Amino acid sequence: MSSLSIAGHEIRRLLRDRALPVLLGLLVVLAAYAAWNGSAWVGQREAAISLINAEEQDARDRSRGFVGKAPSVLPRVQPVLPPGPMAALSIGQADAYPYTADVVALGDRSQLLRHVWSDIGNPAVQAAGRFDLAFVIVFLLPLVILATTFDLWSRECERGITALVLSQPIAAGRLIAVKALARGAIVLLPALAIIIAVAAGSGATRPSGLAVLALIVLAYGSFWLALAVLIGCFARRTTEAAIAAGALWLLIVVMAPSLVLAAVNLMVPPPSQMQLATALKAQLADTARQQQLRHAAASPATRSPAPRIADAVRVAYADLVQADQAIAPLIAAHTEAEDVRRRALDRARLLLPSVAVQDALDRLAGSDADRALAFQQQVLAYWHARRQLHKDYLDRDVPQTLAEYDALPRFEFQDTAGALQRGVLIDLAALAVATLLLLIAAWSMRRRLATP
């Protein structure tokens, strides 16, 4: 009995199963709805960004009339983080990160991302996410694969034909491997085609992104095929195999991520946004009070000849710098606490195949934490640049001109991560290691296949 004949028999057997069209049809419906949901979210986000841009342009036009009447006119800017080319793929965690900021050159740093620091909403609601294509891949695709591969060997054991099958000139391990590959090809390849088609239909049409998506789906599907092989090595009855498959899916996809997250929260608690917002308000109020007392006790200084820009403006700028320095330790401590927790979660994801795949899909879609942090860092750099412009006008003692106002730089997010970025490669490597460990475990149990 050759491997091709075994594979052909398994393919014909699976194609005759009425459950396969039902499973694939259900996958089509759910994937299409998830893709539509992602596309609708991207449209809503782009519409919101268009309104923000229109508001910013209106403020820029209105502020132009004040040029020359003040040392500098630096209107409020609202930088935005645009959706990536593959954004419709994974939108579940996109709302957990800010996509806009509020840059006021002469405002304090705490106002840049005030929507984040003042957010005291229910984190469980934010963590629930949305029904997107990533959810279909991470949660539902394994069920489709296990539903068609959980009984790789248990059916032969129940029928009592294992001795007859093993009497053929083919090793037991090779036999179950061929059966798994044949069934996996019939299930995984159509599922992959469905996912790629609906992803492209949702607007995620970047060729490199679709190629990486296919690689992620194939790697994740291979992991669950390896798990089905392992189940076939120890389950002797179909009911045992079905229960084992369901229990392992529940453990790997649902329970293990929740338990690991609870453990990380216990060891590295998330810093409180509400406490930071309260501490910032208290520190700024205390700094402002001290500045008022100092100004009241100081005698006004005069210079001759008088500068074109009044010294009171320079004093006000110095007060702003002092306020920034006062709250800098609070922000730095909070940022460090967030970084420690983020590093712990990054390490933990490598132990969880489902979390690694979710992270890879988030990175591919541009809804990951690293992209959000890059946006925040670019916003901070842009704010510093606006501040420096104001200081330059004060140093040269010449107000801003219309030409300088019209040449004010606009914010544009610089997206440097590609489709096959480092984080995605690490996730795929972790998934490959997990698959290899399952295959090694199955190989070590291959002799059990000959045991009745």
C-alpha cells in the first residue's frame, strides 16, 4: 500500500462526508461577516480622520489672521494614526490604543494623549474586541481542522482492523502522517482560499500582506494538524479523540491565554491610568501655585531698549518648561511600568500558539502595540519641534511671519514596519517550535499505534 493510495483513499472518504461542505460553508459565512465588519470599521475610522483633518485645517485658516500680532501662532494640531493597508484583517484591539493626539505647542505634555491617560473605562469591555477575520482564524479555523482530523486512528481501532492495516508494507507513523496530510490538504487549502478571498474583498489587497497572511494561516493550520496526529497516537475510541480535541482546543485557545494573562497581571500589575491623571493634575496645580507665589514676590525687571517681544512672554515660556520638568518623572515612571508589563506579555506570547498568531495578525494589520507606541513617540517629537519653533522666535526677538506660518510642518505618521516584520517572524518561529514539539511527541508515541 503506497502513500499515494492511502492519501487518495482519505481524500475520497472525506469528500463523501456531508459535514465537510457544511463546515466550509459556515466558515465562508463567518469569514465574510468578519471581513465586512473589518471593512466597515476601517471606513468609520477613515471618516473620523477626515473630520479631524477638516477641523485642523479650519483652525489653521482662522489662526492665519493672528500672525504678526503675537510672537508665534502655532495652531492646535491633531495628529492621526491612519489604518494600515491590511487594517480590516484585525480590528479587535485597535480601539485599545489612541489613533489621534492633541498637540498644543504651549500646552503641557499631559495633554498630548489625554484621551489615554484620562480613560477610566472598563478594561474588560476594551479587551473583548470585535468580531474580525483574526477571530475567525484564531478561534474557528482550529475547530474546522479538528472536526475533520480528530479520528485519524481511532476509527480503525473501533472497527478492529488495526492489525489488518498494519499488516500492509507501511509503518504506522508514516500511515497516520499521510492520513493527516491528506485530510489537512482537503480542509486547510480551501479554508486558506476562503480567508484570502474575503480578506482581499475587505480592502486588504497588499500582495505582500496577503502572502504573509497565507503563511500565518498555513503555519497555524499545521500546528493543529500536528495536534491531531498526537491525538491519534493515544486515543483509541472516537469519543475519546473528540473529547481530547475539544479539551485541547479549549485549553490552547481560551483557557491558557486567560490564565497566563491573569498570572502576568498578578506578577506585573498594569499601571493605573486614573492614578496617573490624578497625579498629573495635582503636580501641575502645585507647580502653578509655586510659580504664582514666586512671581508675586519678584520685582518686575525692565530692559533698555525694550525687546520687540515682551519679557513676560519669555517668563511664561519658562513656566511651561518648568511645569514639563515637574511632571516628567511621573510620566517616566508610568511609561517604565507599562514597558515592563509589555515585555512580560511579549515573552509570554511565545509560549501560546494562539496568542502568537493573534499577535502576528495584529502586526500585519497595523493594530499592534508597537505601531501605536511608534505613533506616540512621533507625536512627542512633533510636539517638541513645535515648542522649539516658539523658542526660536523668542530667541531672535522677531515675531513669526506669514511665510513662516504657511511653511509650518504638518504631522505625517512614518510607518516603517513592513508586512514581514521582525515581530511576525518571531511569532512564526514560536509557532514552528510548538509544531515541532508536537511532532516529536507524536513520534515518541508511534509504537502505541500498534497496540490494540
